[in-house]
Amino acid sequence: MMRLFAFALAAALMALGFTGWRLNAVNDDLTRAQRIIGTLSAGIESRDKAIIRLNDEAREGAKREATLRLLQGRAGAAALNRELTIQRETDANPNLRDWSAAALPVDVIRLQSRPAFSNARDYLDWLSARDKQPAAGQQPAGSGRSGGG
């Protein structure tokens, strides 16, 4: 019976040792898990702050965009009013109406004409070969050309 008791005591001590070892392993796992949770919580908090910041920036951008759209609308209305005023003045004054309906002088038309260029070299060649502007009161040399050489 003493042997049985010694065997039972040895088995209980082994079970207690195994339980202690297992408890230590579980505590290590718990410590690691808590460390991971802390790291993840910090990452989530950082992400939340970034989301809040981006939402604030988006709200501010939307406000600025609305302000710019309002200013653009006002500028468009002012430009339309200016254009209508100019048109009214032009229609009311016969001299101004005749002047605005007249064709532009040939020299001005020639200044505004540009040939199509496929590369920079063509443009440079055209610049160096085109007619120079005549002095005031003189007829341009080669008046039949319109700058498209």
C-alpha cells in the first residue's frame, strides 16, 4: 500500500509540475498576445487619426471649392454684364458700331495668321524667313503673302 501511495504521490507531483509548466507557457502566450494587442491598438489609433485628418481636409477642400465656384459665378455674371454694357454702348453709338463692324487692317490680319508647324525647326525657319513689318505708312513687301510660307 505504501508503494501505491508513493506512486500516487509521484503521479500527483508530475501532474502538478506539468500543470505549472503549462501555466508558465500560457502566461508567456498571454504576454505576447497583450503586446500584439497594444501594437495593433496603436496602429488602429494612428489610422483613426489619419482618417479624421483626411476627412477634415476633404471638408475644407469642399468649402474652398464652393467658395471658388461662387466667385467664378460672380465673375461670369460680371463679365456678362460688362459684355452687355459694351454691346449696348456699341449699338447706341453709330460711329462705334461702324468701327466695330469694319474689317481689321491687312497688317493686323497678317500678324494673327500662323501656319501649322509639325516641329520646332519649321517654326524657327518660318520666323527667320517671314516678312518683316513695314515702317509706318509703307506698303508691305510681298503684300500678297499672308505669312504662310
